[in-house]
Amino acid sequence: MSPLTKIAMGLALLLSVGAQAEEAQEEKVLRLYNWSDYFAPDTLSAFTRETGIRVIYDVMDSSETLEAKLMAGRSGYDLIFPGDTVAERLMRAGSLQPLDKGKLQHLGDLDPELVRLQQAYPHAKEAVVPYTWGTIGLTYNTDAIKQRMPDAPVNSLDMLFKPELAAKFADCGISVVDSPDEVLAVVLHYLGRDPRSGKADDLEAALALLKGFKPYIRKFQSQPVTQLVNGDLCLSLGYSGDMTQARRAATEAGKVIDFEYRLPREGSTIWMDTMAIPTDAPHPEYAYAFINFVMRPANMAAITNSTGYPTASAKAKPMVDTTMTANPDIYLDEASYQRLIPGKDIAQSQMRARMRAWTRFKSSL
């Protein structure tokens, strides 16, 4: 072997060792995209302590933003938390990767009702793990409502959709979740129409009802907890977890305020948030590690106790606060399940029609 060859081999060896050392020193990072405050306070730090994987937690402001980012590709995320219908569209479009069930440790813990709900999504069921779920209903300040109407029908959408009733609570503040698909489904169902319709006459009927109580709406927003606690709102059409979050925030602020949540007797929507790995995720192995970590029953119970949303894990339920598990409007009984409207992956043309109707409603005077 010539001296030059020996030198070349030595340099190659040094470069290889250097590259391996650099790779070993490279920080392990999981990038995830989720709603705000959708973990227990110590979920991410505990995961990092156990695995050495640091988490970059980007907060999404809407399902529409999430869908647009994933459809465009190269989002850079390793793990996302789409709702059930969004996940179905993303998987159908090739934006999610099928999960290797052999790498998932807690699939057997899933609540049978959610497993049944998953079957409504033939594409997404191969790409997601259920995370939490909930309904759309009425969260309210009990004292503020009683002061204005002692016999208020707090378990009915009449509180909002009958203008003469909505007017009674306008001074203390009404908000509506800024989610066109969910709100239009609730309104159309209330009117006895197809809740997922995109037909012009159905949407016009929904708009007529919505415009009747729009003068009494103070805010359109997806997270009304701060405003409920500071007294800017007393009634909100929104997510079932708002009540638990509002109660906790009031306690932390030293305020004595009683909030309640009611699933409307007329029926409402049920949704399920999921965990999914984008097709082009840089580190899918970190995503699997995180899914397995949060799906441990104790970790899922902590997340539910913090967020107020029922866990997908049946094994976690015994560790969940009884203020939720004993509330049939949050942890539902069989009769309540019968009043629920599941999600649906509707055609893009109908989705656009619904979005246009919602935009007209919000922008109308």
C-alpha cells in the first residue's frame, strides 16, 4: 500500500469518525402541531426527561390552517393532532402515513365507542390514534344566567336560537365557537335538516336562523375560557372542555364562579381529535415514542384532568376526576350518544358552500 493510499484512508477514517460524533451530538427534536394547552402541564417536560427528545410545540389556530399546511407538504412536523374529518381528508390526499400498529403499545386500551366511531373514516382509521373527544354544547355562568332568567332552558339550543331568549343574556356576553362545520351542523340539525348539507336551500335556512341571534353575539372564538372567567361572557356555544378549564382558571384566580356545561337536548356534534404522522415527517420514530408515552393510562388521565376533554383510553377513565366522569353531559351515557351527530367527510364543493355561508354570516351587518 502506497503512502498516499494510507493517508487517504486515514483521512476517510477521520471524516467518518467525525461525522458519527456529530450525529451522536445532534439534538433529538420532535416537532408537533396541536391546539393550545392541549396537554397536562408536565406532559412535554416528562417526555423529554424520559427520552431525551426535546419538543417544539407549535400551536394551531384552526383546523383549516392545519389542513392547508399539510396539503401544501413539507410542513416539518413529526406529529400533528387533526380532528377526525380533517384526518380523513388528509389521509385521502396522501398527506398522512399509515401507522405501523406493531410500534404502538396501547391500542388495546382504546374506548370501544371511539373505535366504533373510527370505522366511519375508512382512510384515516389506518393513520390515526384517537387522543381526546368531546361535543359541542352550552357552557355558562350559572349565577349570571339565573339572575337574568331563573327558569332558563339551559339544556336547550333555544337559549341561543330563539332571539327573544338570546336577548336576555346579551348584556353579560354570548360567544359562538368559530368553527363553521360544527356550528352549521348544529343549526341544520336543530332545523330538522341534514346537518352536513351543502345545499343552497339548507344553508339559506341556517343563515336565516343565525342572523336572527347575531345581534346578541359578542365574540366568535374557539377558546372562551379567559373571557368567561373575567366576566366578559356568561354563555358560550363551544367545546365540552371549556367548563372544566373555566372552573380551574377561576379557582386559580381566586374567584368563586360556578360554570356548567349542557349537551343540548335537541342533539349536537361529537368530534374526536387524533394523533397522526405526516407522510414527510423528518423523525417519525420520535412521533411513535410520543404517542406511546401519552397513551399510557396515567398520562392520558392527567391530560384529561387538565384539559377537560374525555380521554380515548378506557384504562385511564378510573383516574379521571369524577366531576367529569359522573357528568352525563361530558362522559356520555347511552341515551346521550343517540343524540349525537358524527363527523362526515363531505365533498369539497359542499365544504366550500358551507364556508361561504359562514363567511356571509360573520360579515353581515
